[in-house]
Amino acid sequence: MPPVFHPQLGRIHTDASIRRPMKDFPALAWFTRRIEVPRCLQATQIRFGMPDGSLHAMDSDLDLSNAFALNRFAIGFRLADLDLARWCDHPGYLTGEGSELNETAREAGDDPRDWYVSEQPVDLMLSSEVWFSRSIAHPKLTREDWYLADMKRMVSQCRSTPGIYIPPSWVTDKQARALAAKLGLRVV
């Protein structure tokens, strides 16, 4: 996967060691029926590469985990609009990898029976609500209806104009244009 560009942090690289391997079942889009951020997504570990090549790990506290996420964001869908399977009914649930995922979720205080999955990409134009947290440190998701129309407009622009770059709303126009120029993209 190519690196992601953040307007202020620059190139973001995600080490494959921090993602689950997903060997026992295909890549899935994950959904939960709960509004709050799943606890297993707040339990993180920081890994440090040492000059001698060794790797050291440190569990992070909740505040640090939330800071690494930068901001929590959730998109809501009507279940009837999507072709979803309950995770507990999916073939991956009982695999070794699925069982490990379920156990680590339960240890964090989550219930895998609240989850739904899709093996197919999900069309954002089917979304019915958007939730996000205005605080990084205390991520309480709130419904923001105004953003749903903005998000759908962004999706439409991306589909109609290949190579388009739509900057995040929190960057200045100058920052957006500088990043787009660096990436060789047009700004809308």
C-alpha cells in the first residue's frame, strides 16, 4: 500500500506489523451496531525500532491511543442498504485468526456479535449519517448531519474528476494548494 499524505505530518507509513495479517479470510469492511468507538480500536501498542535492529513494544494508554488516531470518524448506513453478514455468521469468525481477533476484542471489552462485515466495497453514497469527535483526547462521537451532504459531494467530485484532490476542511487554502502541488494534483 502506498504511503498516505497528511497535510501537516507529511508522508504516513503504516508498518504491516501493526495490522492483522488477514490470511484466514479475505479483506473485509467492518461495521458495528454501536455508536461508541470500539475499545479494541483504542488499545494500541507502540513499537520502537532500535539501531541494533531489535524491536521493543510498549502498550499505550487511552490518551496516547486516541492521539495517534488523530480523530475518530464513523459513517452510518442502513443495514437494509448493504449486503452485510453478521461477523459471527461469517466463515472467518471460527478461523484461527478470527478467533484471535474475537478474543482480543473481548479482552478489550467489546462484543464481536455486534459486528457486521462485507467482502465487497461499500458505496459511500449509500451512507445515511456521519459521526465524529471534535476532541482527539476524549472521542465521544456525535452525529453531524451537515457533514453528510459535504461527504457525498466530495465522493461525487472524486468520481467525476479523476486525480482530484479535496483537502480536509481544517487546512488553510495555502496549505491545501502546497500539498496538492507537491503531489501533482488539482485542488477543488
